[in-house]
Amino acid sequence: MELLKHLAQISGPSGAEDMIRNTIKAEAAGKCDEVITDALGNLILIKKGDAPNKKKIMVAAHMDEIGIIVKHIDKNGFIRFCAVGGVETRHLVGRRISFLNGISGVIGCEEEEFNKKPALDKLFIDVGALSAEKVNAKIKIGDMAVFCGDTVIKEDTVISKALDNRAGCYILLKTLSKLNRKNDIYMTFTVQEEVGVRGAGAAAYSVEPDYAIAVDVTDTGDTPNAPVMDVQMGAGAAVKIMDRSVLCDAYLRNFIIETAKRNNIPYQTEIMADGGTDAGRIHITRGGIKTGGISIPTRYIHSPSEMASISDINACIELLAAVLNEL
Ligand code: CO
Ligand code: ZN
């Protein structure tokens, strides 16, 4: 589990995926036949198969995480910012954030907004502001930051700022060494998912696969008063049927379910009413691509403390490997 911790701790907001990409590339060294980084920064690891009827299968997990970007530094050195991806203000006030250059800050809120759900433009970042000059010396417009906080793994539970989607990256890396070389597998670590699935479309266009599977987190319906949803933490890998961005290919979805049954891998079926994944962009690329999804049931998505079950993550690895080896 050290690898999961390591991946989750790295700062990699959308558009600034260099550190996480380099880490994944180093981790995959010697485990695949070809490594491509495209113009947008998508990382594609290729492992070739040799079955006469082999298929080309793309597996996508996004590398980026949500964050914030500096848009203005005021005369006292307080920083105003925009969201990068689905940042919710209720998760921000009082939080610590970490800039890519290592500087830490605290998110404050204008006094009159304190008792309501604050608007993003009423929040500011304080990096120990004493003057604009001192802050300008270390932070500039366009600098990005992400939530900070240690990744904690205790028994079957993992808590981290970026299980979305470093848990997915971890699953792809672990699956890489379980492949039987039947099919051509394109393990694709995409960029800019959190700002609108931008990397996945370009990657799917160039890979041009027969099938694609997106691996990402999904919501759960098992916390107090949660919106009705059948997915539960700890109940196995979630096989995506639908989310707001995709209706999964029926053949592929059923194949994934039958593969889970055949191999006694715990699974559940997923309909996520809100939110989407790379699958949403991939399936409408080129003339259309048969696409499915394997998801990690995750509580508190896009908060600084996303929570998932290690046994679910392991089930996703088993299921993804079996599907890629048997499809
Ligand atoms: Co997300
Ligand atoms: Zn995600």
C-alpha cells in the first residue's frame, strides 16, 4: 500500500500533472513495451498481446486532482483564487493548502460570509501575509495549490486528499504486472479530467481502441441521509452502468459482470446520478468507442478527506486484470 500512499501524496492539479506523471512513469519502468507522452501530457503505457484475434483495449485513469489557482494578490498580500475543477467552498474554509513550490497557506473567509455557504470570491488564501512584496516574492498569478494532509491507511480504510483518482492510477499500475499478453493494452493516465474530461478525448482519438474502460471513483449511498444510491463502501468493485456522462456499452458492461462472477470477485453495479468520468468523453470520440467503467466506491469525493476501502481497491485490480486477460 506504500505505492497508493505515495501516489496520493503527490501534488498534481489539472494542467500541472508533471510530478505525478513522472512518478507513474518511473513506477512502470520495465513493465511495459512502449511509453508515450502526448502533447497534452497524457501518459500511455503499452503492453502488447499476441493472440491472433487480439483486441486493442484502452484503460483510462486520470492523474489530475482538483485544486485552486491564484488570480490576484491584494496590497496586503492576501490571495484571491479560482477553482480548478469541482472544488466546493464548504470544504475550503479553514483548510490548509499546499502550493506546488512547497509553500503552505490557510484559506480564510470574509467575516460577513462566515455563517453561510460562502461564495468562492469571498474566500482568500493567507500564506502568512505581512505585505504584498513578501507574498509576491514567492507566489505569482497562475500558481496552483492542492489540499494537504497525510494519507492514512488503517486496516481496510484509506483516507486521502486525492483518492480521486490516484486510487485509479494505483489500480492501473498494479494491473500492469498481471497481464497475460493476450490483448494489446493501452494503460492511459489522462490529464485535465477534473476541468471537463479534456485529456481523455485526445488520448482515445490517438489510441483508437476496440474497447475502453475508465477507472475512477464513484459516490456511495451509505452515509447518513445520503442521496439514494446502491453503491456501498466495502461491497466490492463497482461496475458502471451509467453516470451523467455515459451509458456504458451493454456488451462490455455484462462481460465485466460475468467476469466478476466467474472469478468470484466481489462486485456491485453502479448508477451515479451526478458526476461523470473519462468514459463520458471517450465513448463519443471518433466514430464512437465501446466504453465501460470500473469504479472505486468513495465517500466524501472532492473533500480533503476522501475515504475508500482497501478491499474494494483490490477487487478493482482483480476485476480489471481478469477483464483485460479474458476479453
Ligand atoms: Co473528481
Ligand atoms: Zn475522478
